[in-house]
Amino acid sequence: MRPGRTSQAMALASVVALASLTACSSSPASGHSGKLTLSVVSLLPGSEKAAFDTFNARVAAFEKANPTIDVQPHEYKWEATTFASQLAGGTLPDVFEIPLTDAGTLIANGQLADLNDQFQKLPYAGQFNQNLLDKGKGQNGHVYAIPAKSIYGVALHYNRALFQQAGLDPDKPPTTWDEVRADAKAIKDKTGVAGYAMMASGATGGWQLTAAMYSRGGQVQQVQKDGSYKSTLDNDAARKQLEWLKAMRWQDNSVLADTTLAWDTINQAFAAGQVGMYTSGSDVYSSLVETLGVTGKDYGLTALPLEGPGAGVLVGGTLAAVGAKADKATKDAAMKWIDFYYLQNLVDENQAVENAKVRAENKQAVGTPVLPIFSREQYQQSLKWIQSYINVPLDHMKGYTDVMFDQPIVGEPTRATQEIYTLLSTPVQAVLSDRNADVGKLLTTANTQAQALLAHG
């Protein structure tokens, strides 16, 4: 995601990269000198050269430790609209990444490999955060997908330079939604730059509306006594947030009026200094560095405002998985890679230091705040191991790190997650593009559509 490249071009690059594979998960191909070839996801298309250098260094270290495995990296960007066809067509790498919320459906559909035998051989198999690990388990209790990449809580990202230019104190970021609105207006009035931006494209708008809904005590769906699901999108929290966004757009003129913004393009806008604040996962800083060359000088991170009873922070993350057609040799090799690349730096001091050293040498982010895959204590211990290599601007992140373990957390909706997020993007787009948008009617319509999805399981 370098400046100058469009999101469409990046998505195309990702699809082309994946399409070049041929049924990677069906059987282990022969690599160099009879080695087993294991295809794995690497980085987002368009990432900085230094980020690829870092990744390739880890590949080399893995291959040295596992001389019978030849790793073939492939650039990868998960897209809800293309993932299903890629998985069904066998064009994904052997080891791929999926959102935390999607594993249950993929497991139930028989689309992921059972990795339980391989998983149980990990010396730290019993140390995982069980709530996270359960997301990758099937009804039989077996592990099919493993918490691997960062687990994030949604947070507020802000541009410290724009805060200063607007006469705001960057060390005192907003703590309520009303303060976010006031600061956004000050930024717009004083600098001419949009004070706030909101993802709205695809499922991303609904994802961030859900996060805001949770932060005001709302819910997306409820499980009934008979086990059925009831949609609850038409709630006070959702109405408040949409009316808040609408007022910022049409009264304050402080919101970036772009209904096409998604995860990658809002990052681009932020990196280019075109927006003062936006919400996204707490781990975004690493991607801003890897894909857009952002430095910590003007970057700020603070907690999402929590208001009202039942308010909480939406959490999510990434699981590593393997396609259902993989044979035992591929699954064994895949688990070695998952262990080495994703997890060892959290549980093994030597690996943690080596990984941090390589990242630091390539000017990649080390120490970006995330929630722990294992215990809080293990996470804090891993940070002590790499303390001398941490290069993220922690002083600019205290609004988040001071409370990240104390904020109540709420998981993503468990049924029809991406589909409901997509439904919820429509009200977001409407209030950004139509000053007469009827928030109540928009939510009633989305709720009816969501209930129909839930009724079909």
C-alpha cells in the first residue's frame, strides 16, 4: 500500500499472486532436491522492501532449522469477496490467514484441515488463551485454526501534528465521543484537514460501526433461550453513533466525505496527513510502517471512548489455517512454520530476540501494542526480552497502553459476521452522502435483513 497505488491495483496484485498457485493445499509438491515445498502467506501486496527483507530473513532462518522444507512465500490480502472462491478453487497457499470470526463456519463446512495432532505436540499447547483458541476449534473439540497474528482491540488513531496545529494537546487525546467530535471540528477549522474519517466500503463500515456500537453499550445480535439468534441492530447505541457521524458530516463538515474508504485506503489517507483521527485495530501501526513507511513522529494511539452500561471494546484478530485437502506431511510442515513464524517469538526468548533484532535492523515496528495470545504475564515477559529493540513510539500510545488490559472486551458477532458488517455499511454510507438520511429507517431495514440471515443459520 504505497502512496500512488490504488486499492484496486493492490487487490488485483493479490488475486494474481494467489491465482498463480495451483492447488497448493492438495498435496506436498516436491521442492529443490526433493524437499517438501510449503507455500505460505507473506505480506500485503505493495509492502515496503524492508518489510519483505525482514520476512525473507525469517524464511531463511526457518529453512536453515528445517532443511527438508522449502518455503515459498506469496503476497496475500484477505478479501471477503474473493476468499471463498480462492479456498474452494485450491488457489490459496498451504498456510493462510483468516479472521477470528470466520473459522467456525469454515470448520463446519469441512474446508479447514484438522491440525489437532500437530497442535498437541507443541510444548506450549496448554498455555493459549482458551477463549481465543476455542475460536479455531470444531464441534469435536479438535483444533483446526490457531491464534497466530496479533489480537487487537479497536482503538482511536490520531495525527499528533494536526492536533498541535489545531491548538490541541496531543498528549491529551479525546476520551469521549463528544470530545472526538469537538477535536475533529477544531482540526478542520484550524487546518482545513478533515478531523475524522470512517471506513464505509464493503464490510469495513459495518465493522467499525459495530465497534462504536459496542463502545456505547449496544449489541449486534443476541442468543435466545431456544438457541436461535435475534438481530438487535436497531438499538440506541447504533442510532447515537450514526446521528453523531451525520452531525459531524453535515453540521461540522469535519469528516472526510469519502464513502469508498476501506481498511487499506483509510490507512493511506491517514499516512498522507489527510485525516486527523480514525478507528481501527490497535495493531495498525505495524502495517502503517510496513506498507506506507510511516514513522512514529506524528502518530498517536489512544483508547476507544466507552460510554454507558455494557460498553466494551470490540476485539478481533487472525488465525492461521490449512486447507482441508492437505496431507499429513503438509500439515506437519505447516505446523512447524506456524510455530516458528507466528508463535515462537512470544514464548521463546531466543526466537523473540532474533525476530526483534531482524525487524529493528530493517526499520520495521517492534513492540506495537496488541492483546495477548497467551497470558498477560507471558506477553509482558516477551516485551522484556526484546526491550532493547522496541522502536515504536510508546510515549505516543499511552492513552491506549495504560488501559488496554482494563477495558472490558467484546467479541465480534458470531453469526453471519461479514454479511452483517456489509449490511451495516449501508447506513454509514448513507449518513456520509445524504444530509437527509433517516437513521431510524436505515437501521430498521438493516435489522430486518440481518434477521433473515440469522434465520438461515
